[in-house]
Amino acid sequence: MTSKRYHMQHQEWLEASEGVRVFLVQQGIPENSTIALRNMAPKTLIAWFWGIARHRCTAVLLSDRDPDDVISARCAQVGAKYVFSHLPPPAIPTKRHPVDEHRIAAILFTSGSTNTPKAVAHSLQTLKSSALASNKNIALADQDRWLLSLSLWHIGGLAIMFRTLYAGAQLIYPNRMYSLGEQIRNHRITHLSVVATQLYRLLQENDIDLSSLKAILVGGGPIPSRLIDVSHHLPIHSTYGMTELGSQLCTTPPNSKLRIRKTAGRPLKGWEIKIDSNNQIWARGPALFLGYIQHQKPILPQDEQGFFATGDTGKIDNNGCLVVLGRCDQMFISGGENIHPEEIEGHLCAHPKVEAALVLAIEDAEYGKRPVAFVKGNVTQQSLSHLLQQTLPKYKHPDAYFAWPKDLPTQKPSRKQARKYLLHAISLP
């Protein structure tokens, strides 16, 4: 296919977004309104996103998984008076309706795995800056195809749309009828974004041709070292970022050695990082969000130098790469020793039969707190204990293991929800 074909997709976006803009005008929805979107197919959501921007309004991207009461709470949190889930007919643009790249264009919610989700505000400019920095590190051209393998209401999914737009590449919509490997094969996908769980499952597929792939961006949380080892033959890019950072802060470059892939890489163009005395990671750059929505206004927490505290701990290694240790608020002390649950989770996931692991702290009369673990996989406690004996000091070994709860997602599982399962499990006779 030629580059003209790819630009046709963007022309379709323009016409569909014009239909949205006309609809908003006809409905009498004023500029500067906050409009929530839910239960939309990706193509529909993209049209709404750009139509709302062209009408100088703000789009609130809501999770398809949230029930009605949660949706109502999210809308009240950000002052969204309108909620839509259908697509108006497209319209041919009759005149240019420029967008303001610096006003709030999108509000996304953090995962809320440890506390109440925060409403994160981004402009078109911050999202564009993130896309351009990513495209400078991972080459993306008009003949390339990036699969939309992450939801658009996640920053990782929204970032894919911006990267393809500014590179003139094609965005391939997902088809849940097919596995990830089948979609890569069927569409000759060149670029892919996944979390560790998706990569794990992709590697379990048999007889799948992945030769079309030029880059696989792996992020969304800690990446088990073993997973990097077994995917050494693939063009893996490890990355670290968050919703507030417009997706990526650090990413490994192409053709990195395994030891580099096991880090988060170096800061992308425009980003600066610093590590404070408590090992917390701070960041500043053009893709930094506008702030958390509080009382319908963005409040951006920064220090006097304009750095944002990520809430994660880390260090810079001898190669200048960022090594992420874990969340500041997840660390606990056991018998005077600092324990990062994410470190233990990473070692548990090094077991070839472990798909996911989650470590929590429980009260202990002797040590103050001790780790316990939920594990998903056909694996025995004995084999897990044997593995950790080779890789971790004894005080970091979980005191108990529990089967993974059926309705607890493996992708960014809620620690708050997991704790409820834990309290129930330890109360059983």
C-alpha cells in the first residue's frame, strides 16, 4: 500500500470528527464543555475525540469496564455534564476549524491500583510531544502498521493513535475474534504495544509468524527478567512511563543488548529525570500533563524546578539507564529491612509457569510486616520457594502463597481488591 492510502485513514478521521462537531453544534452544546465518552468502538472514539477538540471542548475517556455508578462518579469528579456512546453521521468539512493545542483536550483516569483513580488532564500539545519523542526513538513510517492492542482510554492506547497520526502510519483496529498473534499475522503488523501479560500470552501461541514486527513496546508495569530473556529474538523495547507523562518517559533504543532491555532505558528526547535522596523518580518535559482535575481545574504538583514526583523509586545504572524499583507507597519494612513487593513479583514471574504474581504485606507480631503472594499459574509452592532460594535473601521470601482470584485482572490488578481477597483467605479455618 502507498502512503496515500494511509493518509486516507486520517481523512476519514477528519470527516467523522466534523460530523461530531456539527452534531455538538446542533445539540446546542457550548464550547468549553466537558464531554464523557463510554462504550465506543475505537474508530468511533477517535472521531469523537477529534470532533470534541474541534469544538473546543474536553473529552473524558472512560473505561469500558466501569459500571454505571462508577461512570456517574467519574463524571461528577471532572464536571462532565454530557455522556455519549454513539457516532453521528460523518460530514465533509466546509471550512477549517482549528484546534487549540494548549487547552485541555483529554481527561484520563489513572489505574487506581492502590488508591482512588486520579483525573489526569492532557492537551493536544503534550500528547503530540510524547508521540514525536517516541517516533524519534522507534522509527515509524507511512508504510508501517501499528496495532491498537491497548484501549484508547489508557494512555498507552491513546499514544498509539497520536504516533501513527504524526508519522503518517496506519492504525490497525483490533479484532477480539482473533488472538494477538493471529492479528499480527493477518495484518502484517510492524509495530506493537503490549503489557507483560500480553507478551507472555503471545509467546505461548504456536506457529505464529512474527517476522513482520519491527518494534514491540513493552510497558505498563514491571517486566519480568525471564520474559525479556525468552523474547530475545524479538525487537523488544522496554519502557517506563505513566498517564501523567503522556505515555513514555524512558525507553530502550533499537537493537539493545539484553542487559539494557532489562532496564527502562534512557529518557526520550525532551525529558529530564532526577532521583532524590529517597530514590524517588522525578521528571520534567514537554509531554508532562497539565495537572490533576480538582474542582474542575487542573492542579499540577511540581517542585520549584518544575519536576513532577512520579511516586516510583529507581536508580540510574552505569549505562545511564533507569532501573525502576517499585512504588514508594508499596514499600514496607520487615524486621528492619526495606521490601519492595515489585521486586519479589519480578522474581516469582521468572518461573516459566507463572503468568502473574502480586505481593502484599500482612501484619506480623515479630517482624512488623511480612510478604505474602498471589500467584497465577500451574506451579507448586515448593518450586517457587526453590526458585527464590537462588535469587532472593530469605527475608524477602513470601510467608504464604494463594491462588490468583478468578475475577482479579492480571493487567494492573487492584491491590485494594486483592487485599480484600487476602483478608478473606487468611480468615478461613
